[in-house]
Amino acid sequence: MNATSIVAVAGILGTLVGAVIGPMVTASLNSRNEHRARLRDARTTLCIDINVATSAAERFVNAVTDPDRRRELHRPGKPEGWETLDARVYLLAPLELRDAWQESINSMNRLERHVFDEDGIGPDRLTGRLDNDAPIIKTARDCLQRVFHLTRAAAEHG
């Protein structure tokens, strides 16, 4: 076999290998890109859902501290889909956001117990309120703001 024949055979084999492997590599890359896109979309949706729940908690804190909004105050129910939201946080959220989420839940549970079980808003439930500088309020607001900050950061970084 001469050099020309070897080059021709190598060219034919290269073309056949490229024709077989090329589509497999392309399909694999497309599949990986689609998976990343689905994961990014799921995380973005999660951040939105976390912010919806956190906004409801923030409204509760505002009602506790504003005497004009006292009539709005009631024991907040868990948002619809709470169980799956909590599960999605633990599945999809970065560790720092998961920790902040859990801290915010704990701080809101403490505030709810204080307000509803310990008469923490004073003798008159309709006019009583907690001050914004009360430690339990500061902790709740700080936890909620941290969740907002981390969801924003997570959404920006995909």
C-alpha cells in the first residue's frame, strides 16, 4: 500500500467515525444543555415561590408592628403547596439559602407563638402592637431580608 492509499483509507475512516460519533456528541451536548436549562428554570421558579411565602411572612410582621393594620392580623396559614415548597428548597436551593429559609421559618414560628400564645401584643389584641426595635421583630425582619437577598442572588446567578 502506498502513501496515497493510506491517506485515502484514513480519510474514509475519519469521515465514517465523524458521521457516527458527531451526532452522538451533539445529542449529548444538547441533552446536557436542556438539563441545565430545566434546572435553571426550576431554581428560578423556586426563588419566586420562596419570595411569595416570605412576602406573606413580612406582611404578618408588618401587621404585628403597625396598630393601623392590627385588624389584618391572624395566624398565618402555610402557603398552598407548602410541603412541596419546603421539599424543593432542600432539593434545589444552595446551602446558604436553605439555612436562611429554615432560620426564617423558625423566627416566624417564634413570633407567631409570642403573638398568639403568649399575648405578646399587649392586653388589647386590636390595638396592641410590638415595637419595631423589639428583638423578636428585629430577628424576624433580618431573617426575611436575608432570604430575599439570597433568592435574588441565586436568581441572578442561575
